[in-house]
Amino acid sequence: MNIRKFTRPIARGGPLLLAVGLLALLCLPLTPTSVNAQPVPEVSIQDVTLEAGESVTVPIELTGFSNLAGLTVSLAWSDSLVSVTNVTDGDLGLVTIGDYSASPVTLAWASATGYTGDFDFVYVTLQALARVTGPWSCTLDLTVVSCLDSGTLPITHTVDDGILTVLKPSEVWVDADWDTASPGDPAGGHVFGYNAFATIQDGIDGVRGSTVHVAVGTYAGFNFTGRDGLEILGEAGAVVNSACAADAGTLAYVDNSTNTLIDGLEFNGSSLNVTSVYGIRFLNGSTGIISNVNVHHLRAGTTGTGIHINTNTTTVNISGAQIANCDIGIIAVSGRVNIDGCTISNCTTNAGYGVRVESGADVEISGCCKIHHNIKGIRVDSSGTLTANGNSIYSNSGFGIQNGSASTADAEDNWWGDAEGPNCITNPFYPTSGDAIGGDVDYVPWLDAACDAGGKSVGPNADFVGTPTSGLPGLEVAFTDTDLSTGTQGCDISSRDWDFGDGGTADVQDPTHTYNKAGRYTVSLTIEDELGLKDTETKTKYIKIAKPVTKGALPAPADFAASYLNVSPQQVLPNQEVEISINIANHGGQTGTHSVVLYINGHAEQSQAVSVSPGSTKLVVFKTSRAVPGGYQVSVEGQAGQFSVLKPEITTSGTPTPTAGLGTAGIVTIVVLAIILIVALVFLFRGTQRHD
């Protein structure tokens, strides 16, 4: 037999076959059969918030490390904000701790074997300085100088710095006499620059909480935006007499701030010299109280206003204020303004309004306000709303009240400067020496003397009650006239006109009326005395008549059904969260509430009450975790599921966790050997062919 006859084809095609085999080898998947995805290791320190002088201890944390054998870290901070008072070893032990009396500190650690897991590297004690003038935060800046494994190879990692914030004080004190103090100086039992300041603006900017105390002295104006609950409390003799930074024509500027209190300050605008000047302004949704302030000498080329309110729809209360010598004492552009117990006088330049109510505002004046010696005591513009009861409105040269609005101004029980009432042609005693009235003003009854001098009500005062005020069609309501007055100057009531809101009327004292249709009805009573003085009381939507209920079959009760129990993920590590959800449907005809209970291994663990409307479905979600490896049976509404807690990967100290697969070095070795083998075989077969 000729062996060469058989080997010659192999010799000729062998290199090609080996090359094809090698390519097939290289195309085989090289991915390990089992790889555990590992997070990128991280060095971090948490965010910290402290009161001045407070201290806290926090760790520098190492997370997700594998085979860690060497680490050097630098921590830096702001020495003007915080000091480090102590650094101690963490879980790894034997950390070389550098000098931490000033920023930064260097922390070094090394080991002959590698460590795998999460560790607290060191514990750092931080103390916020008691004398802080700002800034109020700094970065706890971590720098990793080196990070090595047991083979002295660098470990790829991330760094997460912390932010340290020192809280501003909740209460501060302001005294103009401290204007020469330096930050940190003692100031009246306080610390200048921390909780003691020389200007109101610095006090506002320096307070975290609510209260700024202002001592006797002269101050520049102030402004703030977006604050809540700020209180500025002035002692008697604390005077604001120059503009704030936000507006060259304003002493106090409050913008988009809620629950503000300005109390006890004096605002003197005599030094302001621009076209429009203001004492206090509340703008853009601001709310709060202005109390016991003294606002004066706000006059300008166009308009000078003591208190200016333009808050859109929110409410501002003004109480106990003294306002004088302004073009306008108080102007309400928009929003709700309650004026109580104030004195507004001597507004005699330009417009000369004591109070102006513009079209977007609703103003109530009460509590024996004294509005006098202005050109116009109160002016109401188109669509403005005014209620003014129980005040003294007198000696205003133009009008006591001038109402330009289409709605009636409620101005009952006011003193107009004359026991016979205001000076208007509808008053039977016209003319009087009282203030004039213009437009639609309900001035009856009035007071026969000043509100603070025991003035008593004069004229008819309509009022009534109805019983009952709600029911079904056919409801009979008994109305009672509760006016106890006897008319003006002892005159009797001569007539009564009832309007029941459904087209029905009556003219008796105590009528009865039947309502036959569903709806809400406004009822009014107008009474007139023998002198012709009238008063009307209107109660809007006072009577409520409901639609009758049609009898019929009641809808089916709620009927609950559960579906689609889902457990995700079904395999977790210890303490990893598992989400368990289920749909609860209501197949009944009424909304109902159902209690859904989660059972794990037969024990009730959590429950939720869910309200579901007819024909609707709601998803109920539970979240749980387990520390102990093993299998766990889940049951919700009779539906079963399960999840498993796997044992954590265990690594011997100093030995990295092995992974499946050839690895880069193994693949390179195979390729090199294959190439050598191919070359050798090629030479071998060529030699064989030559011999042939």
C-alpha cells in the first residue's frame, strides 16, 4: 500500500483545514458562562446639615469594592464654616490619619490581603462654627490619591462628594448702633454677622426662620420675595426713612411672600423724591398682617401711597395703623383687604383719597376706623367691592364715600360727622353737616355719634330669618322680621316688602311662603320708616329646595375580584426589595372599599384599603424584602406566587472571586499556539511534497 497516496491530499489541504478550524475556534462565544454584574466601586461622604455650633459624626463610605488592598484619600472642607474635631478608624482598621486641625486631611490604609464588600473607611466628626457670617454651605471634597488591589493594580472607582450646610438662625436682632461692628463681635448678647445685624435687610437675609427684631434707630428700607412666615417686629422709635434696594420709591417691598407680619415700625417717606412713592407694598399673591405701623409723608409728583396692596386674590389684614399726609392712605388694587381699627387722615394732595378700592379689590373697613380730613374718605372704582360698618367717616372735604361701582356699597352704622346722618339728597334730614355720599351707598342706619364715643344706630335696620331653609318641593317656610328698630328718631316702620326669589312677594311683617320647585332662592326684605328712610337685607341662595328622589331599584353593591398577581423580581439578594402587585376590580354597581392583605409564608404581613368605583380597576402594590436566603411563598386574594432570596457571594479575604471563562490571557495563548502549529505543519507538508 502506498501511504503517500493517502497522505498527499491531507498534506495539500491540511493548512486550509487547520485555518478553518482556528477561525471556528475564534468564533466560539468567549463570554463566561456565569458572570455576576458588579457595581462600580464608590468612595463617598453624605450630605450634612447642622445648626451653628452643632456637631455630627459621619462615615467615609466604600461601596462595591473587590480585592481592595490599598487606599489613600484626601478630605477638604471650608475652615470658615466648619471644623473637623475627630477622625477615627472604621471597618478596615489601621488607617493612617493625617493632621485634621485645618483642611485638608489625608487618610491612608494598606493591607497584605484584599478586602471585598462595603465598608466604613473612617468616621469624621464635623462641628459647625458658632460664629458664621456666610457662605452657608461648602463641599466635603473627597480626592482619591490611590486605590489599589492586592496585585497593586489600580481599581477603577467613582467619588461622591458631600455638601455641608449650616442653617441660618431662626431669630435675629437688628440695631443701627451696631454699624461699626465686625463679623464675630459680641453685640447685645448676640454675635454680629450671625444673629445680630445693623440693617433690617441684613437681618432678613440672615434669618432662616421667622423673626427679625428691630431696635430703636433709623434704617434703610427692605425687600423680600418668596418668603413664608417672616415677622419684622419694630420697637417704638424704629424708623424706616429711605428706599429699599428693590425699588427706589418704596420703603418696604413684599413680593410673593405668605404669612408676613410687619409690626410696630414707622415709615417716613419725606426723603423719597421719585414720581411714585410707597410706604409698604404687598404684591403678587402675598398674604399677611400689617399692624401698629405709622406711615406718613408719602407724597410725590404723581402719586404717593402709604400702603399699596396688589395681591391678585389673596388677603392682607391691616390693623391699628396710623396713616397720614399721603396722596393716598391705602390703595387696594386687587385681592381682599381687611382694614380694622386704623386712622387715615390728612390725605389732601393730588387725588387725596383716604382709601381707594380699585376694580379688582374687595375691601372691608371695620373696628371703628377713623377716616377724616381727606379730600375723599373712601373712593370705590368700577367693579370694586366695599363693606364699611361701625366707623367714623367725617370732615372729608369732597366725599365721605364716593362709589363708582355698579354694586351697592354697604356702609351701615357709620358716624358721618352729624347726628342726622350723611349729606345726601335721599336723607330726609338733607342737607346736613355730615360728609357727602356719591353713588349707590347703603348708609342706613347710621350712628348718632362717633364710633368711639358711644354712637347708637339711627334708622331702620332690616334683618330676618326663615324656618326651615331647606327641603323638597312643597316646602313651607315661615319668615320672621327680626328688625328691632323703631325707625329714625322714634318713627315707626311704615312698610315691608318681601321678595322670596321665585316670583313671590309679601308686605306683611312675618309671612309664610311655599316653594314648589327645586332650586336655590335669594330672599330680600326692604323696610321703610315714616320719614322715608329705607334699609334692605338680602340673603343670597338662602332657601335650598332639592329635587325629589325617584324610587327604583338600588344599584348592586360593590363586587370585588382580584387578577394578575405579579412578583418582581423573583430572585433577589438579601434585603433587596421585591414588588408584589395585583389588580382589584369592582364588578358591582356601587363604589366600595376593599381590604387587600399580603401573606408571606402564610403570615399576614401588610394590608391596604382600596376604594374602587363601579366598573373600575385599581392596582395595589406591596413592597417587601427579606434578609435570610431561601424560598418565600406569596399569597394575595387567594392568588399564589413566590420569590427566592439567594445566598450572597462569599469571597475569601485576599482572594478575588473567580469568574468562569478563559480570560484574555487564555485566549491570547490559544491563538499564539495555533499560529505556531499552523506554521510548523505548513513547513512539514511542503517538505513531504518535495520528497514526492
